Amino acid sequence: MPLDASSLVHELLRDHADSPAPDFLSAAIARTGRVAMVSSFGADSAVLLHMVAQIDRNLPVLFIDTLALFPETVTYQRSLAAHLGLLNVQTITPDRAELFSQDTDGLLHRSDTERCCSLRKAKPLERALQGYDAWITGRKRYQAATRSDLERAELEQGTGRIRLNPLVNWATPEIGAYLGTQDLPRHPLIARGYPSIGCQPCTSRVLTGEDPRAGRWRGTEKTECGIHFIGDVSQSEKKADAA
Ligand code: SF4
């Protein structure tokens, strides 16, 4: 009888506590059924995408195009996918009718970032993940206080899906070393002062000495877009509704 998701999470954490990230990822993909990777094709994304490409080039890779991305990100997505030989990249976009009714002028991000992220990111991803047992994220503990206690595998409350976070204990040095060793193409905006890259209206340049994510939603307390809370009683929705 196949293991339930909770037991599988427990086993992955137990059996792969100290495994290198590619080994953990390979074992997790083999054991978790229908798996998709979710990627922003941002500053660090090439690392995990490269690992996935070494394991299974047909694995579904879900790319959320919020329709507010930098043009450089869209171009980079295509070129990196081709470079890695990824064969199953699926572009996820917001529901057009919802977009036009709730963000008519495309300026919702100025007045309500929670609702905008819900509309353009969380809801489309939630729809796209229907039918999957697990999804792979590139989250790392060092990135934010909200991520400091992340585990490599976790159970998504509400949906029973498994979230796999193979790079949870990686930080800037490991990422830089991997990108260099594998000679992976870099997102073009990194060289222009963007170490963390999201939507164009909500991402600004980072100055020397600032936190790499300081340019995301600068001047606000927001640090997460909410896609990693989907399923957790849809916290992104609750935040949006409360705003
Ligand atoms: S990051 Fe900004 S533009 Fe993108 S979905 Fe969130 S609020 Fe909207």
C-alpha cells in the first residue's frame, strides 16, 4: 500500500537528512507520485532547474507569468529552458476575466499588493497544482524570517500535497558556486543590481550592503507573495480578504 503524504514527508526527512540536494530531489521525485516544479525563472532559479533537468527533462515546470514581469524574465525563461533541455515548461497566467474585472487599469499593485498577488500568482498556481501530489520550490531559509524554520519536505495543510524544498539550507555562496561550476546562464538583471527578481512594478534595485530581497515590495512590510501559503487554508486569500 502506498504511503500517505504525512508518512512520506516523515520518511524523506528521516532518510535524507544529510543527503546532497540533488540526491534528495531525485529520491523525492521518485517517491512522491505526480510532481511539478514551480519556478519564477528568477535570480537563483537556474540551480534547481538544472538539477531537475538532470533527473527528468519531462518533469512539469510551472512558470507563473503574472503579466507584470520584466521582459528580461520572459526572455530568460525561454533561453534557460532551451539551454537546459527542459521539455515540459508550462506557463501559468492569471484568469483574464478576473484580471479585467478586479485590476482593470493594471494598477492594483499600488493599492492592494495582497489582492494583486492573490489574483496574479496564488490563484493561478492553485488552479495549476490541482492533480499534483507534490511540488518543488526553490525556497531557502536564509531568504526571510518567515522561512527560517523550513524543512526539506513539508505537508501542505488543507490540500495534503507535499512541498519539496531541496535548497532549504543553501545560501548565496553555495548558489554562486553551483552556477559557476555548471556554467549556467544568469538572469540579465542580476548584473544591473537586482539580486532578487519578481514583478516589475514591485521590484527595485538593491544597493551594496542591503539585504538581497530589500528591493522586493520596498517600503512595505510585505516579504512574501503568498504562493507558498496556498493550501494552508488559503492564507493568501484570507490576507487579501482582510485587507
Ligand atoms: S508582485 Fe506586485 S505586481 Fe506582482 S502580483 Fe504581487 S503585487 Fe502584483
